Amino acid sequence: MMADTAETIPLKNKVAVAGALLGAFMAVLNIQVVNTSLPDIQGGIGTGLDNGGWISTSYLIGEIIVIPLSGWLMTVFSLRRYLISNTILFLAFSVACGLASNFPEMVVLRAIQGFTGGVLIPLALVCVITLLPPRARPVGFSMFALTATFAPAIGPTVGGWITDSFGWRYIFFLNLLPGALMLPALFWGLQRAPMQLERLWRGDWLGVFAMAIGLGALQTVLEEGNKDDWFGSAFITRLSIVAAISLTVFLFQEFRPGNKAPLVNLRLFKRWNFSFSSIANFMLGFVLYAAVYLIPLYLAVAHGYSAQQAGLVMAWIGLPQLLIIPCMPWLMRRFDPRRLLSLGFLLFFISLAMNLSLGPNDSGPQLLIPNLIRAVGQALVFPPITMIATAGISAQDAGSASALFNMLRNLGGAVGIATVETFVTNREKFHSFIINQHVSLLEPATRARIAVMQQYFQAHGLADAGSARHRAIVLLGKTIRQQANYFAYGDAFGLLAVGMLVAFVASLCIRRVSGPAPPGAH
């Protein structure tokens, strides 16, 4: 039985929601801790850097395919059966990944792990919507926010520490700890419901296959495109065509008047607030995951930070949210959630704009203030945007709403990371070209600089003038590339700041929330 507006929330409902939220946190954290440890995993299973990216890509493909399927499969097998069985499978394949001995085995296991772990994220939100009464949902949305923002922020720290202390295999075994708490909570808290297997046979199978092929191909293009030179690669070009055709077929099928049982209810986008919340949510995923990717990369390339050192810098984005997000239900009761959302996006924008002018002195300590501002912004964004997007959504549409909401954020993240990867590469080339135009060996200032460095090397052990001059020219080239990198990363933060402005404008278009419908409404 679903929760109603009665004064007392059943203890079983609270326990079930807590268990589901723990599962969502576990699934999101797993992505980041594995990404941090990729070099160690690649060495452990004997594969190179180029292939190693598939360890992450395969997981993300499985995850993004299953998220839109989760609402439908939940109605077929029941929320209790579907969530518990996927939790068990996720834990089993986590252990299997930790025991993997070669690259093909790891990729297959990671894909299945992603397919099972992806279920945990949208169903956690479904549990919040359907098992808590409207007055208690802001608390549930705030806890759900921690899974989406806190987990990515602390992931690099946790992954680096576990890998350095115990070895990379233990980042997969780590899932057993929250799993041991989650499974009893779900077994006890979720109520039994009959299966509706007839929905499986009457399912929108054309939509299922078109969506799976389209999203899988698109995710692969986004993950592998920059490495393979995008449309310079026949493989990426073919996959892009497959993705475009498959997703077009999917959209046509879902909107087809004769389709009485669509895979997901895309007509939810007719709702004004759901549409603009989805735009803001997509851009939030774009910026959030791109920034989680960009900051450690910048610290590693420009300042030589290790994964663990970069993780400690990122922790300052996550830790303050533990203090702020629990206060969000109180704030959402006293202030218009739309204004909190807009303020959060604005603070996020400010934190990114503070990183526009990067230089040799801008390392971890200099990122502290922007990271703290960003932490406040993220904490102000997630609970309100989830509440606004789901306000008025009936229990019948909760699965579709949750699937679309979470898929769009994940898809935004994939697009964001792919865009930033390519953007940084191209901007580094651009700035190198501009700087090189002003650092010609025929320029007096350049020749004077080389002469000073040549004298330095000669005074410190290089007696041969030719060797010292060669060393000076090489050092000058490295300095140019380093300066170009600073400019490129600053430009990338500027790009993300523009993305936040788009989300901010979308938040201004959201109408006042009148309040969510009772869970039993249709």
C-alpha cells in the first residue's frame, strides 16, 4: 500500500526509502571510484590506455539503457521484486568485476553491472515519490540529492584511498558494505505486490530495441569520439548514424497514436514545469559531470597532482553538502523552491567564472573558495529541481518521470564530458598557435630569453653551448604548451559557466509549484 497524507509515515516506508537511497548512492559512487582507479585496473588486467576506457564506457552503456526501461519493468515484476533482484545482481557482479582477470571479461562484467546498477538510481526516486506523503517528500528529495552530488564529489577521494591502501580490486568489493544494509531494508520495508507479466508480452518492444540500440550507440560515440577523432573515424560515423536512426524510430514509436503502451510517457514533456526542469536538469548533468572530470584532469596535467591529491581537492565540493542539504527541507518550506533553484544555479555559475583565469599559481588551495561556493550552489539546486519536476506526477507516471529525469541528467553528463574533452584539446592547439606566433626564434625577446636559459644550463653542468641551447629551446616549448594548457582549461570553465547560465534561464521560466498530487492520483 502506498503512503498517503496521514500524519504518521509507516516505519516500513521510511526503511524502504532509506535502503533505496543507499542503493542509488552506491551506484553513482561506483562510477567515480572506478574512474579514479582506471590506471591500476588497466595494469592489473593487462590492457593498454586506449582499451581501458571501455571499462567505464561499458558500465555507462548498460546504465543509460536500463534507466528508461526501469519504469516499465517495475510495473511488470513489481517494485519490490525488481529492485531487490537488481540489487543482488549488482552486488554479485561487483564481486565478479573485482575477481576479473582479463580485459574482455572485465568489459562484459562491467556492462552487466551497469545494467543492474542503473536500476537503483531511478527506483530510489520512485520510492521517494510513492512511499512518502507530499509533506515528507522534500526530505526524501534532499537525501536523493546527496546520491547525485555528494557521491561524485567524494568518489575520487574514496577511490584513490582504497586503491593506494588495499589495491584496485577492493573498490568493487566496497559495494558489499552498503549492500549488506540495503538488502535487509528492502526485504523488510517494501510490500509485496503481484506481478503483471501480461505487460511484458504486450510491451512496446519496438521502442525497447530502438531505444537500447540508439542510447547504447550514442553513449559509445560520446565516450570514444574524442579519442577516435570523431567523424574522422568510420566506426564513430557509423555509430552516429545508427544512433540517429534508432532514436528517431524510438521517438516516432512513442508518439504514435496507436501505441497504447509506450515504453516511457514522453507526453510528460507537455507539462510546463517538467519540460523546463528537464532542460535545467540536462544542463546540470552537463556541467556537474564535466566539472568532476575537468578539475582532477587540470590538477594532474598542470600541477602534477596524483589521483588521491586531486580527490582531496574535490572533497571540498562534497563535504559541505552534508551540512547544507539536510537543511533544504526547512528552506523549501519557507522560501519559493524556484528561487532557491535559481540562486543555486547562480552560485554554481559564479564558482565556475572564478576559474576563468588560471595560471601557474592556481592549484588546489586556490580552488578552495570556488569549490565551497559550488558546494553551496549544488546543495541549493538538487532538492528543489527534483521536487519541481515531480510535483503533480501521479503514481502511474512516477516510473516514467523518474526514468526520464535521471536519464536526462546522465545523458547531459555524457555530452558534457565529451564536449569538454574535445574543447580542451582544440583550445590548447589554438592557444599554442597564437603564442607561437609571438615567440618566434627571430624575435629579440625570445632570443634573449633563450640566451638566459642557456647560460643557466651551462652554469649548472652543461658545458657544451649547443646542448645547453637545445635544452633551453625544449624548455621554452614546454613553457608554451603549459601556458596554452592554462588558457585552455580556463576556457573550458568558461564553457561550463555558459551551461549554467542556460540552466539559470530555464529555472526562471518555471511556474510556481501548486503542490504534488497524492500518490494514488491518476
